[in-house]
Amino acid sequence: MRILTKTQAKDLDVFAMKSKGIPSDFLMENAGRAIAGETFEMTTSALKPSIAVVCGKGNNGGDGFAAAHFLKKWGREVDVFSTCPEASIKGDAKQFFEKLIAAECVVKFIKRPPTATKSYSVIIDAMLGTGASGTIRKEAAAWIRWINKQDAKIISADIPSGLGSDNGSFDPVCVKAEKTVTMGFPKLGLMIYKGPESAGEVVTADIGFPKIPNNLKGFHWSVFDESTIEDALPALPKTASKHTQGNVLIIAGSKGMTGAGVLASMAAARSGAGLVKAVVPESLNTVFELKMTEVMTIPCKDNGIGILTGDNFRPIKDALNWCDVAVIGPGLGTDRATLALIKKVVLSLKKPMVIDADALRMFYGNIQLFSKIKAPFVITPHCGELSKILNMERKNLEVDFPETSSKLSQKISGTLVAKNAPTITLQKKNGVINSSGNSGLATGGTGDVLSGLIGGLMTQGMDPFFASQVGVFLHGKAADIVSGKTGKRGMIASDLLDAIPEAMAMYE
């Protein structure tokens, strides 16, 4: 499903009207009808339903006037508030405002919210829309707080007032809706950061927009959902064997962090990979063998210190000749000798790889190093790791996560899996937002499971970008399965290993 930025939404408006000859008032009428329809349904169980519509300046307010017009026509009791003076109502908005007046509907022009009002069944928020950016004016913020405080269901037109269309942030407040009716295509801010909790259920209304033109400028955003994965996991052929399903090499683990290597290795095995081997420090080999029955180990001499060092490059190089895909990083530790070894491995490897966790340290403040990688690759940083790669404050990264991550994706040749809520997979000028998963994933080790899962899918023939999207979705779906049985708080990373096959079976 395609998602639009604020600029792209405006460009589509212009394209619809100028290139396709679709009247703007036709689009507004359809938007109003869609909002009114959802509102009407929300009030069917109320004994004496009453509706308030809060309209601002511009097209969002016009959508509100149009919705009020239909609700009045359908026999609903409607109170309309305009936060701007009548003289500022222009264009298509004025047309539907005049229809309201003709229908003897009173519009109250008040700059600030009323101190006392009657009780409403539903409040329609049609105040700011996609035009809001930066700090919200005091008067608008006061209206937003008033809307949120009312004992009523809230439905927002296009996007909750105050919510950033491109980043899902707000300053200082935004409407918290039960439902948002977005026009034509969802807006990026609805899907990321604080957008989902502010927007509630998102309903995409077909208001008559044409098909998006191929030359629409800007980053191409979309959502990965169940419709996308339908054909991603074909049934295994009857002739399949462990030698046809691909070989994954995991380079992971150090003293005190064997679990990360185990989780990544077992996730690769659970993905359907034919064979999985793990390169591990020799002194820790017994631990790995006890925890992993289905994964072979390649013990590397470590003189009892429990880390991989430059002396291990030769056996690792031999193992890399065997594999189809390498997963490098989980639990490797922070020792300089290990980092030097991994840097040498990554820059010399000519096979696809997933670079995760401690292996990402080589790129901290050193984006230029990505250009020296010779093979296809996927990196899977969480916000903390990504902020160090970009050499910026984490809080600044999180506020403008889509733009920042998209800039990085255009600077590197590989795939960026930016782990967040939700996780975004990016390559060049394409960004895909994941639709599965829950907050139960906020626990140690779940990222190691993800890196192994992506590596396992890659070794079965998926290209890195698509394997990352599928892996992120299945990872989230596994978390949804686990949380449905045990709840979110008690979820641990190893729970996902048993749920991954169940998640894959839903789409295989």
C-alpha cells in the first residue's frame, strides 16, 4: 500500500485537477461524504446522537463543512464551530459553508473553545490537517486540548490536527482520535512514531483520485502488509534437500554474550535454511553446542579469552567459502581485536551478508566505509546504533526518523533495516514500513533473531531488500502470535523461535 508525504499529497491534488481535469469541489464533496459516513456509523447506537464539527482554515475545514452538510442532510444533529473568521473561508470550503447556511445550520465563529458545551456523541476534527508543521499556535493547541477532553468519540479528517504529516511527531499536542479518515492514500505521519496512537483506526477513503503518476517526486513510501507477503513463501518443492535450501554462516558470540549467537543461528535455521554453521570462540564452544542441536559450530582458537581475534581470519575465510550468506555481529563484543577482524572480513567478503549489532561499530561516524563493501549487504541498526553511525543525537533522530534514515539509505548501496516502532526497511529511494509486531519486542535478543531470520531468507534466494521486508514482517508476526498467548510483558526473544514456523505457515 502506497503512502504519501505532505508534498506528494499536494502534488497529487494538482495532478488530479490540472492533468486529469477532476474538479476540486468534487474531491472535497467525496471527502466530506466519507467522513460523514464513518461518523454516521459511529452514532447508530446512540439514543440521541449529537455531533460537533470543529473546522479550521483551508481544505481541511472545507472537508469538515462538507461532512456537516451530509450529516445534516441525513438527519443528524450537528453543531459546527469555525476557529477562523467567516472572511477567511474561501474556495471550495466556502461553497460547502454556504450549503450549510442554506440548510439552516448555525456555524459558530469562535477563536477559542467554549468554556461550557453540551455532551456530544462524536466530534469531527477538521481543523489543521496536513498543513500543520512546527509548533502549533496557542489557539489551535487550546482547541486540540478541548477536543481531547470531551467525553466523545473523535474522528479526524485526513490526519489528526497537530500531528506532523511526514514524521508522526507533534509540538506540543495533537488530537487523539479513535478513527482517522485519510483521503486517497495514507499520510506517512499516520504510520510512524506517535502517529498510530494518535490516529486510531485509519480508514482510507477513495475520493476520486487518479492512479499515482510514476513521476511523483520524492521518496517512495509504502506499507508491507499481509497482501504483500502472499506470494513471498512458495511451497517447498518435493525435491528440496538441505543442500538446496542454502547455507548460512553466523559469525557471533563472545564471553558473556553467547545467547546472541545462539538466537541468530537458531532463527536462521527456523527460516528454512538448509544448513547453518556458527563461527564461535573455541573456549565457548561447549556452551554453543549444548544450546544448539541443529547448528554446527566452527570453533576458533581464542587462548581462553572468549573472543574472536585477527588470528581467526584464516578459518573464517574458509568457512565463508562454504556459505551462501553470512550474518555478522550478534554478541561479538567490543574488543578492538575483534572489531579489526570483523572489519577485515566485511571488506573482503564477496558474498551477501547481514551486518548487525557489534559489527556495526566499524561504521560509527564513518559512513564512507560503506562504499568499500564489495558485496550486497543488509545493516540492521536500532535507533541508538543508527544515531552513532550518523553521529547525531538520538532524540533528534527519533523526531525526524523517516527523513534521516532515508538520507542514509540513499548514500549506501545496501539495504537499511532501521529498527524502530515500526521498523522501516529502506533501499535507495524506497522505504517500506512494517505493519506487524508489538511492544513485546522491546527486550534483549529480539534483534539477533531478526538478523538470523533475514540471513536465512536471503540464502533461500530472496534479494536482500525483499528478504529484509519479509523477515521484519514475519518477526513481528511471530511476536503477535506469542503475545496473543502469553501477553507482551513476559515475552523473551527465544519465544520467537518457536513462533516463526507458525508465522511462516500462515503464508506458505
